[in-house]
Amino acid sequence: MKSLIENRFSLLGLVLVALLALYGVASATQPEATAKPAPGPQKVPVASVTTVCPAPAETTVGVITPPGGKGQGATTLVTGDTTLATMDTPGSLWHEKVPAKSGPLVVAATGSMAAGLEAEQTRRETSGGQRGLAGVRCVEPVASTWLIGPGPAAADVTLHLTNADLAPAIVEVMVYSGEGPVISDSGGVSVLEAGESRTIKVKDLAPSPLVMALEVRTSSGRVAAAARAIMHGGRGVDWLPVSTAPATRVVVPGIPGGGGKRELYVASIAESDTLVEVKALTPDGTYALKDRELVEVPAGSVATLDLSAAASGQPSALLLTSDTPIVAGLAVTGTGAKGDVAFTAGAAPIDLGSVVADNRTGKKKSSRLLLTAPDAAGKVRVQVLPGKGEAPEPFEVDIAAARTKEVKLPKVDGAFAVVVLPLPGSGPVYGGRVMDESVKGGLLLTAQPLAAARMWALVPPITESVAAVLP
């Protein structure tokens, strides 16, 4: 009996040893657990785009979606209760004059017509109080828009607001002047019903500023905002381009060469004064402007700097850096007895490409790109898309690091669009398009910073969570 019990315990010990050995082998051969990276947002082609041309009556409007889209899609152009056109072919340019007394033009695209949709309105006047070439990239509804330029004491500035959505928008307009923030009697807050548009004379909000920065923001809904400035004394007319949001590093591209005044506007929303360093990026390189390398901006105010002599008449861009966020823009005055005015503003790099829907060349008209690579060297492909006839072959442009390059667009019969696409390996590229025309009395001109094409949307990752079903 004693021997039997001892044998049973021995057998049990052998089984335990065998199990431990198997566990050790399994542990040694099991692959190490690796932490999976947290999913990030996915880049997907946009499925729909809406943009608003603010005051298209008796102006020419260009609308295009770059070629390459697949599948079905449509673009509709609607003003009030009237549909001006429906488009369904990517790469086809619609370029027409909009009838008088038309309200804001809502351009909406879906499917294959959405990715890269671009629209622009341009008005040309050779006499009268609105003499000039005034162009604007049609704007999309957003929650915040920044604009900077002359104030009501220097120009008749009109703010155009459109709610293209199906829900009301609560809109607030903040005005910053050379003396600080301006508080209007109405508080600058209004409600824009679905489909409603409204014009506001900025002098009714702030009558005295010579220079100003505007923020149009919504606490509910979205709004498309644009502003037109008619300079006092017949000194030209143009739209203020949308500026990038306040940042500590701002690039102001698309400053044409030649004579005339160049005036920089810098706004700070900080609660303390800020010192801004200014550098020019020209075809010859980057340098600090002599006696203009620093501009001091009081807290919550707008400061100006005359760069007419410092710019040396070369095509250029400006690189501004500061310790606190700023907004920046620049006014360009053309030459001649009756000078015109154009505006550019802080812009983002065109990493996804850029499209300009309305350009003219030939006879006394000229359109050109001003491309800047502030960091590493840049390389882009430029494609011209004419309204009629065969498109010319695309061409490539190299931009040296820390320099600006002027690219004259080819002569084309009639209006055309242009697509600028950075190539693999290119550093960040910023740009502007300048269009001008020589007429009796002086040069007509308009400028437009290149904006990132509406090509892609970032979709947040989808993760499983019990929070989705909890009350």
C-alpha cells in the first residue's frame, strides 16, 4: 500500500513537471505583443462643396472642376430662384456674365464634380467711381473668416454675408482698428436665416478707422463672408481676400513687381503689444527690409508699414514672424494718373494644389503666377484649362529655396482656368495670381492669393465604444 501511494505521488509530480515545461515552451515561442498605433483621420475625396460668389450681378463668373474625377456628379449655379447652369463634366470651364440685379450666386457640387471645385467673379470698369478690376475667389461657408485692409475712413467698405445652409446662423462681426477693438452700438451680432444674404456698411459698425481687421464668426451655423473696398478719391476698387487665421508665422504671397505704393497691414489680437519681424522673399533671395525689418503692433490693434521703397519693385512675398498670433495683408496700388488697387493676404501652402477659375491674357491683358518657396525648394506642375479649344501641355516650374518666381501664363483665346499642383519632393509652396490690363489713364489690376484646392476632407477614425450606447 505504501508503495502504491508513493507511485501515485511520483506520477503526479511528473505530470506537473510536464505541464510546466509545456507552458515554458509556449511562453518562449509566443510573439511579443506590439502596441498598435492609434488610428488617425483618413484623407478622403470631398463628396460635396458649396461656395458663394457674393455680388455677381453684371460681373463675369468662372466655374470649373479640374479633370480627373470619376463617376457621376453635378454642379449647379443658382441665384435666388433662378438656376443659371448645370454642369456635369470635370475640366469644363463655365465663364459667363451674370444678369443685372442678381443676388449672391450659390455654386454647389456633388460627386465627381466636387473635388477641386473653384469659382471666381471679376468686374471690370474703365471709368466712374468704381473704375478698376475687382476679382474675388467665391467663398465657402465657414464658422470664422478673417479680412484685413483699409478702413471706412479710407474706403467705402461693404461686407457681404450669405447663409447658404438650411439652418439659421448667429453671426458676430469683430472690428479691430489702429486704436484697438471697436465696439459698435449694435454689438455686431445678427441672425441670418437659412438662405438669407445681407450687406453691411462697415462704417455703420466703425466709422473712423483708417485701417482695420475684421473677424466674422458664428456661434451657430456657418456663413460665407466677403468684403469689397472702393477707395476714396477714385483710387481703385477690389475685394479683400480671406486671410489665414491668426498665427505666429504668416506668409503674404503674390506681391507684384513694378511701381506704385505697397502698404502692409498687420493685426494682433493679443492682450499685449507684439513685435513683428518682416522679411522679403524675392527672385534674388530672402532679406530683411532696410529700416523696415520690424513693426510694432499695439495690443488688439492694426499697424501699417509703407514698403514702397523697400520692395525695390521686384515680385515678392513677405514672411512675418512674431511671438503672438497675427493677421496680415497688403495693398498694392497700380501706376498711372488713375491708379487701381489690389489686395493680398496671409495664405496657407498649396500642399493639395490650387485652382484659379478666371484668368485673361492677350492684347493688353496679362495674368501671372508668383510662386514662393520660403523653406525648401519647390516644384509644381501648371495646367492651363481654356474655356474653348484644346488645352496646352502642362509645364513644370522649379522654385529655388527662400525665393519667389514669377511665371507668366501663356496667351489664350478667351478666359481660362489654371491648376497648380506641387510635385512629389517639393517643399511648401505659397502663391498668388495677379491679373492686370493696360487702359487709358493707368493700369487696372487685381490680385488673389492661391488657396488650397478643395480636394480632400479629413474624416475622424471610427472606434468601438460602449459610450455610443450609454445614455
